[in-house]
Amino acid sequence: MKRLFLCVLLLSFSTVVAQEPNDSQPESQTAKRKLAPLPRAASAPNDNPTTPAKVELGKTLFFDPRLSGDNKMSCATCHIPDKAYGDGLALSPGAGGKLLVRNTPTCLNVGFLNRFFWDGRAVSLEEQALGPIQSPVEMNQNLEELEAELAEIPGYVSEFEKVFGTKPRSDGIAKALAAFQRTLVTEPSPFDRYLEGDKDALSDRAKKGLELFQGDAGCIRCHSGPLLSDEEFYRIGVFSKDEGRAIVTGKKEDRYRFRTPTLRNIAQTGPYMHNGSLKTLESVVTFYYRDIPETGRDGLPLDAEALSGQSYSEIGLIVEFLKSLTGKTPKVVPPTLP
């Protein structure tokens, strides 16, 4: 079985069925998986071009608790700018204060993703944006009621008219929120600078961690490309009642599979795993080195096995490399709400 590493670190701003992991995959295909610098900007779909006015409207909506059913929770309640657009909690409180079942992922660099949420149920930022708003366990807001509520606020009426030529509507809410999130691109990290030719951007320990990441530890099998994620779904033995991808596909073989998260700014976005069960990067890497169980909770095999043949001393080196993936977050000043 191939050794998949760090496949599920990071619910929310997070439906194509993933290919099953293939143990017989030629090594030449694995070798094609490469790491790449993060692009400077995220592209937008043709039906939702990014404009300054749209981004500003999206930012206002992102911080507005009136998007929730009880007018107490905004997108920024769980995606806090000062916490790398996560919230630092294992599980966040949702509607009525009841804890959610999945860890809140970061919104940083989401404009480069193709699949969203831990189970991949949305395939665009626009589709994703309305999910938490409508969810009865998250923001618990009826979209028709939200449209009517925003239509009573003159500031929103004028902004929607300026940006979309319409009164406040749910499709405009989704497009504005998506446009704002596409601007949440981190600045080049030390790792980006290293890839672009600055060989002093990484410490010696981080370079050794990178070598392990690409080599003996096998991390690159799942964590490749500019986001260090293949956006596929894996069973790695983090026990919970959450059936993950199977909730979307209805397929038994997708039970307990979760999407590979981006590793960008991973040092700032703990706790980790889909259920927030691991507090530190050290504990995550240790999980892959020693703690992956032999079978899943249903007795079926996992897509990963512990790297028991590797030295425990490598863990700190890989953590040092992961810390080099932190780029400065864009400065966002919370708006004055209309």
C-alpha cells in the first residue's frame, strides 16, 4: 500500500467522485507530481468577473451577522482574519451554540481550489458561499427571507444595483462573497521564494524536511501543486461517526473519505484533521509516522499506513518545512455595515 501522508489536516468554506487510490500507479506518474509557487492572484469565472465594487460588497456581506437567521453570526465569526481565516477551535459553535462536527478550514487561497468543504459537495466558490448561510446547523438563514431583509437596507439596495443592476438577490450574494474570497491570496512564503531561486529562503532543517516530503515520507503523493493538495478524498483512520464523502455520493466505498486540504499557512490554522482532533503540527506528523491504525472503523482497509520504517527524528524536520509554507495574509479592514 502506498504511503499517503498528511492527506487530511484541516466544514465550512471549504462533486466529482475521486479516483480510488491506485497502489499499482507507475512511479513515473508519481514523479510528475511537483510543487509550485502560489500564483499572485486567483482567476474568476466568466460569469462573475472580479471588480473592486463587487469585492467591497462581498467584504461587507462577509462581516455582516444579518446573513444568519438570528442575526448573530457572520462568515467572519468562524473565519477570523487574525486567525488566518480560521477560528483556532477544534469545532466551532453553530446555530444555537451547538458545536459543529467538522473543523473550520481557512479561507486563505480558496480561489485556487476546485472542490470545497471536507466532502467536496461544492465545485465553485459561488456554490460554496451559500452553503453555510442556508445550513440549519450553521448560519440557519432562509435565502428568500435574507433577500427581503437586505432589500429593506438602503445601503445594500444601492450597492446591489450598482454591482449587479438588481435588488439584493441570493445569486448576487454568492457572487459577491466569492469575489471577495478570491482576493484572500497570501503573499509569497519562504517556500515560494525558495522555489523562485532564493536558496537561502529555507533553513537547513526545512530543506531536509522538504527532501523527506518529496521523498521517503511520500507527502507529495497527496500534497502537490501550488496549494500542496490533490483535492482528492482519502480514508486515513481518523475515527469519527462522520461518513464524509459518502454523504455526498451515497457510495459505501466513500465512507470516511475526506478531501486533502491545502497546506498553505498550515502552521496558523490548527487544530487539524476534519474533526479538529489533533492540536499541533507535531501531533499530525506523528500520527502519520506512528499512529495510523491498521484498518478503518468499519474494518475495511485504509488509504494510508503508518511510516513505521522511518525515523521518529524526521518529524521535526517535516514540521520545519511545513512552517515555511506561511505567507503574509492580505490586510482586510472590517467594513462599516450599512
